Amino acid sequence: MKTLRLVLGDQLNIKHSWFQKIEQDVCYVMMETRSETDYVKHHIQKIVGFFLAMRNFKRTLQKQGHEVYYFEIDSINNCQNFKDNILHLIKELNITKFEYQEPDEFRLSKELDDFTKNLSIQSEIFSTEHFLTTRDEVRKFFENKKTWRMENFYRMMREKYNILLDEDKKPTGGKWNYDYANRQKWKNDNLIPLRINKSKNVSSYVELIKKLNINFFGEIDEKNFIWPESREQALLLLKDFKNNFLKNFGYYQDAMHDTEPFLFHSLLSFSLNTKMLHPLEVIQAVVNIYDEKKDHDLLPAVEGFIRQILGWREYIRGVYWAQMPDYGQNNYFQFNQTLPGWFWNGKTSMNCMRVSINDSLRHAYAHHIQRLMVIGNISLLLGLNPQELHLWYLGVYIDAIEWVEMPNTIGMSQYADGGFLASKPYNSSASYIHKMSNYCGGCRYNPKEKFSRDACPLNVLYWNFYIKQQDRLKGNQRLGIVWMQLNKISHDEKIKITEKAKAIIKDIETL
């Protein structure tokens, strides 16, 4: 009896129980396929990053003594999809049982579920042993509750894993949430340490991808490719973050600057989402720094970081599995404006978008405020189609696996689910971006003007959004101050706002 086990490209967890002993009757299969490179247009760094990490993981398994069959993207016998490659091995190796870990994306979960139903041999599915909740735990937590807000779930997770709690189970420091302390503007007054960047030879991968005519976008070279290809490199990145960046991460978590694409962020999301790192070991490493130093000033940073992983990351995954397969088709505002060309080349006069898009194209990364309050904000105010935007986010960011990216885009960023996830639309006029960044200082548009020739487009687009969507949003209690301000705008000015907004959207390519 011989067993074949499938390892997906985001299941690079060497600590998984599968790999803890060598079994002579077990072999593993990993594969690079066109079905995965082509289902959405990907950033070149995302394709290369997964290939590098997967091939490194294969070598690690082989060094441990495991039998691994690996289909490289240009292998002659590669059928370029999971089903046919697996069937080939089942026949070739006389496999009697097929095993796989739970895929994190619905499309792959359905594909493998459907495939195994028709297999002539036995099959079994296993946990990835990575997440801190089951697929349906979030749904069960919010069962019979009107709203699915993250904060109560996050507190439950703190208690479940005994994270940042005193002996009497009260939150360390007396507060559950220090979000209010995470909103300082970075004014180039705190030294940003150099990032660890082990040089990698990516040119051969790029040549291969071009040779095979795989469609991609974005930039790549040894200098701007910073992503780990192994657990060892991921652990070094974690060590670097906790020792050199954590302290200031808390204060400047929401800050943006045109010369610093990363600021004090951890850059650990790719390592986490490929499972090279386990969320609990990342959380514990940061908690240990606080426990060692007993520095109360560290608490906003430590709690803010933990909230992203223990709270938001697990919560988002739960929303995804509770709402699929229909969640991605939500379009509450019925927006259908196609993405302008500057999403693909960064050529726009809006400096906030130029910087954020070019950061994304250059690094396959932008931090959460750039994604939400710059790119997402402008997309919502322009009425961009949320499904098109979702595919752009899914392709451009190296950490964008659908379970985490789709709810953040459809729900948090675009409010396309009608408020199931977010308590209100996350949008703003130019004032927020001016407050949290230096983007406006280098922009041809004036953030304080609304109707002048050089007025920032965000200002009329913001009010146009609420004028147009008042019927859909009037029951939202968190928008009370917006309605108060809107009621103070005269009828004539509202007409002026909507006319200018219409002209801006008509000439969207020239912004």
C-alpha cells in the first residue's frame, strides 16, 4: 500500500505532523502549474516568490529523507493542473491512497473535493495545523448575532490562548485595544533601520517565466526582492522585526511616507500565509519582547501587532469560509467603472496613488493603510467595479491569497457586502491622507480645495459618494456626523459637487 500526499504552494509548514517521520510507503507531490500562474494576472514577484519557496521546501523535505515528486513549471511531463498530474502519479507509482491538507482557497477546496469524490482509490483530508481556529469557528461564534464585529472575537481569542492577560485574566495594561495609539504621522524624525535582504538570483526565474509566456506585471530584481524563500530566512525577518522595528511599529502603524514603503511594518505576511511561520510563534516572539523589557511604552505596538494576527487574520478567514462561494460577487453599490490604466503603470498625477501604486508594482507590497485608505478609498469613491479591483489586489500583492484578500477588498475596503464585515464605508476626503502622510506635499492637487482647477479630486468625490448613496446608507448610525455635515451643504453646492465628480470619473484616465 503506497500513499501519495499533495503539498500546495501555501502549505510550506515543515513543522506539520506529516513530516515528523520518514515513512517508506509515503511520497509527496508538489507542483508549479499554469492553472495557478494563469487564473489571475500575477505580480512577477508573487510568481517567483512562490516558486523559490516551493523549490526550497522540496529540497528541505528531500534532505530529511522524504520521497518528493516535483513538477516544475517547464517539466515535459507536467500536465499543468493538479488533477492530471495526480492521476499520472497514481498510475505510475501504483498509489492506493491519496491525502491532502485543507486548501485555504474555496476554488481549490472545491476542485480537490470534486476530484477525490471520483477517485477509484481511498482519499483523506487533513488539517494544515496552522490556523488558530477551525474553518467554521468564527461562524459559530457569531451565530444568532446581528453583526459580525471583530472586537469581541478578538477578546475571546486573547482569552483562549492566554495572550497579554494578567493573572486575573484582565488585559495587560488595563485595555484590550490600543488602536488609538497607532495613528501618529511619521515626520522623518525616527531612524528606520536597514532591512535584512539576503540577495537572491531571480533572473533565471524571470527568464523562464518570460520564455513560457506567463502573463505578469510589476517589477523585480535582486535589490527589490526581499521575500524569504525558507523558514530560516523567515525567522531572521521575525527576529529583525522584533529587535529593530517593533517599538516604533505601534506609533506609526497607520503612517505613510513617499520615501519609505515599509516604515516599521514586519513584512511577515508572506511567511505566514505560506505557512513558513506559525502565527502563534510569531505572536509569542513579540509577547516575549514585552515580557523581557516590561516597557509599558511597547504595549501599543505589541497589542496592535497581535490584534492583526490573533484577531483580524483569524476573523477574516472565518468570514471568508462562512460566506463563500457567493461572497466575491457582492456589489452593494452596483459599481461598474473599470480600473484605469494607472493601476498597471502608476502614471497618475495624484501623488498618494502614484506612490502607493508604484510601491505595489515595485515590491508586490503596500501596507494596510495604503491598501485601504489610499487605493481602496479612491477606488470606492470612483465607483470602480469591486470584482475587477479584487482581482487586481489578488494579483499584485505577494501575500494575497484569496481567503485573506477577498474579504479585505470586497468587505473592508469596498463595502460591497453592504456592511456585513465593516461597520461603515472606510473612505475619506483628502484630509485623512494629508494628516497621515507627506503625500500631499508633493502633489499637483491641493488637499484643501474642492472646486478650483488644482483641487484634490478626493474632496468632491467623497461628498458625491454620500450624496449618491444616501438612500443605501442612511440607516448607518456610525455615519451620523457625515449626514450632519451633508445637511449643511446647500442644494446648489451639491449639484456643483455631483457635476464635478461626474467630470472627474469621465476623465478617470487623466487623473
